[in-house]
Amino acid sequence: MLNVPWQTSYRTMLEAQKIMGEAFIRELDVLGAAQTGYGKGLEDMLSCRRPQDLPAAYASLMTVLLEAMARHAEVSAAYASRLRQCCGTLAETRARN
């Protein structure tokens, strides 16, 4: 059986892997939504019949990209916070032992 400090390190490592796996899945969801929106935006741009329709299609495409970037930042911040908390717990435990 592992001694207490190593058990704590091992559990923390497993928790960190779980957090990273969840973050990866969320990032794939964000990417999938962005690809769908980006494809629609490109179709809208290519289907413009008049020059004055192009700015609206371009703005719609940029909105999709900026929203995807904002969702990516939210996901990254949330999981970075969880990972920092997980590793902070390990550091506190190690400092006490």
C-alpha cells in the first residue's frame, strides 16, 4: 500500500486527469458548434447576390467566431480554476507532511 503523501499525490493526479478530460470534451463541443456556425456563415457569404448583402453576412460570420472564442475562454477559465484548486490542495497537503 502507498504511504499517505503518495496516495494524496496519486489521487490528485487522477483528479487532474479527470478535470482535463472533461475540459477536452467541453472544448470539442465548443469546436463543433463553431464549425457548424462557421459553415453556415460561409454559405451565407457565398450566397450573397448583391454587394450590399456581403457586410451583413460577414458580420454574422465574425459573430460566430467571436462567440466561439468567448465560449473557449469561459471553458478554459473554469477548468483552469478547478485544476488550480486541485493542485493547491495537493500543495497544502504536502506542506503539512
